[in-house]
Amino acid sequence: MSQLLGRIAKISSLVKKQRLCFSELRSFSTAATPYLLFCETNYRMARTPFGGAVVDINLYDPRKKETVKVPDQYLFKELQCTMKMGSSRGWVVARNIFDSTLYLTNIFNPCASVSSHKVITLPPLEDDAKARISSISLSASPDQKDCVLAAKSSSSPFLSLWRPGDSAWTRIKVPFPASKVMMYSARDRKFYLLPRASEEEYEGPMDLINKSSDDFPQVTLYQRFPNSDIPVSRQEQLASSIKTQYLVESPSGDSFIVYWCNERSLYLKKGEVEPWNGKNPPPIRISCRSKTRTFVVFRQDLEQGISSYTEDIGDLCIFLGQREAFCVSATEYPGLHPNSVYYASSGTGFGYYDLSSNTLHDVIHEAPFSWLTPLQ
């Protein structure tokens, strides 16, 4: 950890709806913690025989409620013309915008020492090299022998699996309409896919891998239990919102389904603003913006076979975004708000939601990339 990143930048207190400000700091705690990653800034060419660039990496620390900047960081040549596609376990998958080459790297995580920085070139996706990856999930860090990376493209009926050292992806046909929600369960040692809501129930096999012929972790359709009764006010919020589902597992093995409920407003040509329910085709507009309304959490009760509505997840903090969801203990990471859902997206900015009081705390309206899980 002592080799981390040279000079580090600092802190500026966040004021609601104010733009982020990243300023200098002489010291920085290298303790593992969740971070929110923003786009790099101050891009300039590196003066090395290997090429590459030098950038400032911008982050938000939810424990200290501070923005930090890691200045003058070397960006490997392979990552110069890339777009970040997803993140899992603190690692980021990036795709070259010209030839669709995929890379797996930990250099954007400030908890990774300079000496441990890696860029791993992944095989091309066979079905459609230009397909936009909608979700990724790692079973473990690439440094560990049981590491498997799963990737799902929104336009492909296949799930692709890769192990360090593999020269090609192993493709698994997904015989049901899967959503982009995917999770690796450390408890069950499986990858779970959450099916899309459909009027027709899928009646095929739940497990997609023949374990007698393959040593990959099993890939399984996640079986949702019937929801328990919930307060009428919460039912109304669910019914009137544009909902995004997430599947997440706690460090102790409890699993949750979380609904992120948004309200969208259309900004029309004449300057008017009107709500949109997401169902009917929107009228001609200048822009469409999302506003977070609430979060609804269901704990999956395996013994009773029911999905129990809850406003109490103890000291847990659930992190949601446009990438893989994860969950940590506030006891293990002091400064986080226990019994809360932290959220971040390009459409809503980021903040946290206190489940016990059903209170939304907007931190700032800025477009982030993703929450980064503490490196393991």
C-alpha cells in the first residue's frame, strides 16, 4: 500500500447540486473502501518508450463524504482509446473503441498499489465483437486460481465465460429471456441470471452447465419467490414508478432483490416539463431526465420460500448503479450509513437512501461511471 500512487489529491466538501471539485491533498488513506469512479481528467501523453498517457483519476469516498483526485497516474497504452463497459470486485472491463479489443484492469482502483497494476487482454467475443456488454461478474480476483469472468451482451443470447489463461471465451446458450442482472454467489458458488419479467413462465432447466463435462461454476436462472405483503403506500410507489431490478448478496450470504424506483420528466421544445411513465411513446422533447423516488428491498427467505419486504437490513449497505451491485458491512467500513442503499447513475447523479426512515439523500448531480468494490 505504501507504493500507492505518489501524490494524491483531495477533498472538497460536497454541497447538494453543486459541481464536483477535486483539489490537492498531501496524504490519503489507502484503506480498502468502496469508491465511486468518475472520468479521468487532465489527459496528456506520457514521456516513456512504452507510450501511454498520464491522467488524473477522480473518485468519491462515501465514508468521508469527500471527493479525491489521484493525479499523474500512468494510463497504459492499451487503455488509451477505450470505453469502460463494466466493473466487478474492483476491476474494470474496457473496450477499444476502434477494434473492440477487451481489457480487464485494476488501475482505476486507488486501493491497488502501483506495483500491482495490471492490464489483461481478453479474447474477442465470438458472437459480436462490437456488441455492448450489458453486465459482467467476477467470481474472484484474477490473481486467484478460482477466478472466472462472466460477460453478457445485451444483443446476444449467449453468456460468455473466461478463466485467466484461456485463449477463447466459453459460450453458454441462455434459453430464456434474461435481463442484464447477473450476480456471482459466493454462498452457492454459482452465477445467477435474473429473468426478464414475462407473461410466460420458463419451464426449462434452471442450470445451464453440464457439470460432468465442465469445471466452470454453474450458471443458474435465479428463482424469485412470491413477494410478501407490503404497505399500500409502497405498492403505489412501485406501481407508478419506472423500476430497475437488482440482485445482490451480502457478505454473510443473504440475498436481496432491490427495486430502484425512478420518475422521469420530459423537457419539451417550448420549455415545459411533464412527467412520463415510460409506457407510452414519449412526445418530441429536448431531453429526458430521471429523478430517484425510492428504493424497495425484498429479502429472499430460502426456508419459507418467500420474498419478504423489509426496511431493516441491519448494518449492511447496498451499492447500486449501472453496473454490478454489491453489498458491504458498515461495521467493516466505518463512515458508511448502515441500513442504506447507495446509488449512482449518469441520469440521477448519486446519493444514498436510508431504509429505516425512507429518506433520500441526494449528494450531487454529476455523471459517474460506477461504484468500485473494495479489492479482495
